[in-house]
Amino acid sequence: MLKPLGDRIVVKVIEDTEQTSGGIFIPDSAKEKPQKGEVVAVGLGKMNEKGEREPMDVAVGQVVLYAKYAGTDVKQGDVTYKILSIKDALAIVEA
């Protein structure tokens, strides 16, 4: 498993459905990049000027929206993960 460093998080990318409600399949080349994922690992946080760790705004298990072209994609098996800086996480999706 991936363990992020500092103020980074690891997100399991949530792919949108590949078929429209009318039954039309969307090819990979026409799809938008996913911008939603489930947090699977959280770093310890950034060190501030006093040498203390700043708390992270997200926790494992939360679903977040992130910037479109942010982070680094990592593939393990058939699962795609994205390593993001916490500043690239835009919002937490609440049910």
C-alpha cells in the first residue's frame, strides 16, 4: 500500500459510468478525467514554522473532489490511485 509523506493524500479514483442513461457507451477518448475519489491514506501533515504538524483536513474513507489535472497517477493492479497535495483537494463530498 502507498503511504503518503507530509501534506499529501492517496485517493482511489472513482470512475464515472461508461454508459449514458440512454444506453450509449462513451469511449475512453471522449471521457472527462475523473475528479472524485475516496481517500485511502493520509500523510502526517505539513510542518509549520514552530516545528509542529498542522492537522490534515481529510480522513481515510472520505470522498473528495480534486483539481482536474492535479496529482500523480499510480496504478496498482487494476486500481488507479492518485497522490495529491492536500491543497489540490477542493471539497469533501458528504452524503
